[in-house]
Amino acid sequence: MVIIALVATSLAAGGVFAVVLSPPPSPCSGVSGATRSITIVADLNGYNGSKSQTGPWPVTTVHQCDRVEITIINNDTQAHGFAVTYYSNSGLEIVGGSPPQTLKFQATKIGQFTMYCSLGVCTVHQFMRTGLLNVT
């Protein structure tokens, strides 16, 4: 009887902890946003010509709960990286001449997020640090 009482108490306490410690639901639970397709071309001119731009470039806007698909095409011979703060900090590595890669995620958090080269060494790295993804 004592063992049964202890097991029942443990299970009840576990249920309380699970309710108290569970993460909040996603703001996009049950919401089906639009799919937003974005293409980024990496080459000796940066991302989508960012080398010749002043200020953040490229800049794109999506809505909260949208499904975002960013396709990265590397038209250069050297490798380039691509990451988005919060959504994909480790990013992708796209080897020169390889097929395009696509980064997919749901835009759950509102704000401005930097799109940047996640590799430290390439000849145009400094021009691949200022892209912006705006989630409204």
C-alpha cells in the first residue's frame, strides 16, 4: 500500500511539474501562413549584388507564421555560407558549383534578423554580413 501511495504521489507531482514547466505554445500553433520563397545568389558581388549597395542588403519582409524558403545559389568558385540569426545560426555551407540549397523555417518571432555568411573566410565575406529578414 505504501508503495502504491508513493507511486501515485510521484505521478501526480510529475503531472504538476509537466504543466508548470512546459514551454509556452508557439504563436503559430494552428496557423497556416503563406509560403514565401526568396532567392539569394552568392558570387563575387556578394549576396544579390550587396557589394555595390550601401546599408543592409538584401532586405526582405515576411509575416509572422509564414513558411520561409530561402534558396541559396552559389555562382562563385569558392564556398559561401548562409545563416539567419535566431532561425538558423549555424547556417548552410554552399560549395562553389554545387546545386542550390534551401533553408526552410516558419517565421514565428517578430523582429529584424540578420542574414549573413556563416563562413569566416572568402574574398567577399565583408559584403555578406548585412542582409535583413524583417518579420512583421
